[in-house]
Amino acid sequence: MVYEAGKLDIAVIGAGHAGIEAALAAARLGCHTAVFTINMDAVGNCPCNPSIGGTAKGHLVREIDALGGEMGKTADACTLQSRMLNLGKGPAVHSLRAQIDRNQYARVMKHKLELCPNLEMKQAEVVDIRRDAEEWVLTTRLGAQYGCRAVILATGTFLGGRIFVGDVSYDGGPDGMFPATELAGALKRLGIALRRFKTGTPARVLRSSIDFSDLEVQYGDEPVTPFSFDTETPPENKCVCHVSWTNARTKEVILQNIHRSPLYGGMIEGVGPRYCPSIEDKIVRFSEKPRHQLFIEPCGAETEEMYLQGMSSSLPEDVQIAFYRTIKGLEHVQIMRSAYAIEYDCCDPLQLTSTLEFRAFPGLYGAGQFNGSSGYEEAAAQGFVAGVNAALKLLGREPLILDRASSYIGTLIDDLITKGVSDPYRMMTSRSEYRLVLRQDNADERLTPIGRRLGLISDARWAKFEKKQAQKAAEIQRAEKTVLPPSQALNDILVSRETSPVTTGVRLAELLRRPQLSYQNLAPVDSTRPDYPREIFESVETALKYEGYIKRQLQDIAEMRRLEKRLLPPDVDYTQIAGLRLEAREKLSRVRPENIGQAGRISGVSPADISVLLIWLAARDGHGEPQS
């Protein structure tokens, strides 16, 4: 027998990284929100790697923070080691990654949810969801029913979760938790298209069973750069990581037992992540490689568990022990938690709009791995957008739509809803055609004004942002106006950096545009430099060095946005538009792009098809409906 438990504005199903950002954003915008989780002790859990950020993922974290989200602040509070990746490359791909204390991270996030006004937390498994007139009705396993005006599905890998280790498989969620076994059926009854994906995780091993004596040590960077633009005191590096490699014996053990892998034995139906394969998948797919790298990372400050980054597997436990022990430093390793693969249900994201609302189900939103992505950062970004948009819709406000030129978040969502996914989607810098503009150092410049308009940026933080922007503008002006006279000291610097000496005065900005020079190099001769934070000079230097490239990219962005303004009717019948190829008609009918720009990014829609659409729109807008 069911009973009415309460009325809500917004219900968030799942309290992982997507659910957390969705719930906090919706509640902070004034909506009565509840977040449902199967296990209250697993709020904010990091079931895979104990880290936040990484290549392109660090960009997402900084963008979430710039908009008013929480991941960056919490990662800063729980950092064990911080590194800026790709420093040997250009600034567009510099990406922050932090090793975090996973248990502390979960505790801090849970406490933030508990303290948030307008937000309820409920330990309950949602087993049914249905539409009843103008509201959604959720039913829990205990028979309670909750009415709400909007629902955000952030189920992670719990939905229909199934664990695989060798020939053993069973229904389960990550880290030994219960799966959500009935909700998938309810979603299918609604008419939502689901598919099976899979992911995996390495073993956790005992620190004292590792021989670190001959392993490469990986230190954190100094000074530490925080994720959050609001963090006053940067985190400290509290630990080191280590690097080791597989070898010929590792490969031999895995290949001798490959028939015992559920991945190669046909037990796993789900499609795995292309860019994060298991070690057995690496051995088979990259058979020519003599070795593969792994990183030995701490899981926390108050645990002896270590994480073997790069060594996920679903082989049987005895095989795991055998191949791990072939690796230098792990000869006597003790496994505390065996590696496993997990298969789960997720939706086809082509069903979603750019607000992450289901096109056919008003008030129902998807976020995170439920949308076919992978990764904590991708999940948090989508959770924030879904939570904000659910709240804005209920409040009668304009939606938050981030385009590809505004952010990696916009790129992520646009990719999902226009291209769909055939395997778990992972954000990479190469996915953005505007990556020189979408740097992590200027995420606040791009997005904090949007967060302010939403109402998620405090007065104090806004004042701090305005001060930073004023300092940056003043420093660019100073660099353009400051002329350094020729001197022995200046020319010694120039020659030492293998760039031409000067015989006349030269503007500081012109020197900074030289690829060999930096603010740091020129400090001895730059006597009028103000006492600004380090990030001001880094941002100005990038803006000056890449000024020409940035201008060209801004022109591309202007053209993209021009096409984005050409809206397509949501009910257009593409089969009736003469001149469209058959494939284009099928893809356009399935994806239902919102504008010409989106239509052009759909796989299978050619430039010729876009020309047909533009002609059709012009005829429709100028002379009524065109004849097909």
C-alpha cells in the first residue's frame, strides 16, 4: 500500500557528482528540492579514481566553479597532491588535476547538502516514476510517494547495475552497494530509450605491501593552483604518487587467461569507454606495445588503500593477483578490493534538448552517466546545467543554454544531444574547435557573469571577480604602454633566451609576444610591475602571445553564433523538405536540432543539406511555408 509522503518542486534521483550539483543549484535558486540516494553514506562517493580534474576535465571543474557550482571548492578542501598537466604544450591544453582524499570529499559534499536551505536528503530507492496530470510521481521501495514538478535522473552506474569479475556476475552497484533494479523498467514503460554501457575500476591494494624503493616518484607542483577562483589559500601537496610499468610477464599472464575475461567471453553486453580501457583490453588492442604505464596513488590521508591508476580489469581474482605481482614494486602486493567491471543502463542523449530536458517528457531531465558520459567532472557539469534549468523553468525564467563557444560544458552537452554516443563519452580538449578561447585560466571571465545573472554568485565573490578583471585590463594597458630601453641587462636576458637583442626601446607587450619570453624572464628589467596575483600575469601573457590566433577564433565563433540564431521549428517534417538526402532526413528527424548550427554538427548532415535548410527557412520566413 502506498502513502503520500510529500510535495516537492524538484526531485533529484542520485547523489553522485551529477546529483549533488543538480540539487544544490536547484535549491539555491529557491526551489524546494529533495535528493534521493540508495545509501546516504555514499553521497559524493568516488567509486573509481580518487582524483578530480585532468586533461579537459580540469577545464570543466573550473567552469562549474565559475558558474557557482561546488566541485572545485570541495576538491580544493580535500587535495592531497596537485599537478598542472600538459605544461610542455600550449595554454589551451593546460589542465589541473588533484589527487583527493575520497572519504573526506564525500563527507564534505554530504555536509554541504545537509546545510543547504530548501534541500531535503532522503535515503530511498526510487522504483517507479510516472506522469500524473501536471506533476511527476515517484514511488520508493518502501511505498512512499512523492509528487514533484520536475525530476532529474542522475543515476550514475546504479541503474540496472551488474558487477563482473571473471565468470562471476551479480546485480550490484559500485563499491559493493545495492543497484537500482526497478527504475529502469519504469523508464522503459514511459517510452525512454535506454542502452547498456560498462565501465571498470582497478584493484585497491595495501600500501605496506608495495615496495616503493625503486619506483619513480611523482611530486606535486609548486606553487599549487586551486580549482576554485574563490579559494583564498591554495591547497598544499601532502603526498607523492609513484609510477611503474607492466612488462612482458604481465602481458603473458593476461593473454594466458584472456578466455576468463567476461569482456572477451561474451558475458558483458555493455559498451566500454574507448579512452579508458581495461588492462586486458590494452594488451589485446595495443599488442605491439611492450609495456603500459600505471600510477600508484593514495586514496586518502587516513587510509592505507592505494589506487592503481591505469590497471582496471574484470579478470578473475586469482588472475588479478598473478598479473599485478609481475609489476615492479607490486611483487608482494595484497589486494584489498578486487578490480571489477560494472554494466549499467543509460539513456540515448539524442532524446534531450540543450537544457538536458527530455524532448518528449516536459519536466524530466537527465544528467551525468545516465546521459551516456563518463567521469566525475562530466557528470557534475551536466548536473549543474540540469538543476539550474529545472529550477529556471519552474520559476518562469529564461533557460541556461551554453553553446560550444562559451565553454567545455556547452561542448559536452552539444556533442551529447547532436552526435549521440556509441560508448561512454569522455571530454577531451580535442573535442573543442575553440579551445584557445576556452582556456581554464579564463573560465571565470567567460562564465562568472552568467553565474551572477543566475543568482549563484555572491556579492563578495562578484566584487573579487570585478577587481581581477580590472587588474587584468590595467596590466594589458601597462604592457602596451611600457617601453623598456635597450640595456646590457635586457639584452643579456634576450640572448640567454635565444631571442634577438634590441638596439632601441621596445614595448613590454612586444617582448611578451615572443615565444621565448615570459613575465618571469623579464622581471629584472620590469621595474614598474604592480603587485598583482600570479594568475593575472599568466592570463595577460597568454592573451598577448596568442592575440592573433584568438582573434581568428573569435571570428569563427561569430559565424557559428550567426547560424545558431537561425532557429528550426520543433515540429518541422524533414521528410517533406525537397533536396534533403535520405540520410539527412533520418538524422534530422531523430535529433531534432534546435537551430542551423546544431544541424550542421550532426553526423550524416552535409553542407549541401545545410544549404537546403537555409533556403527552406528563407522561403518559409519570407513567403510562408515553402512547397516541397
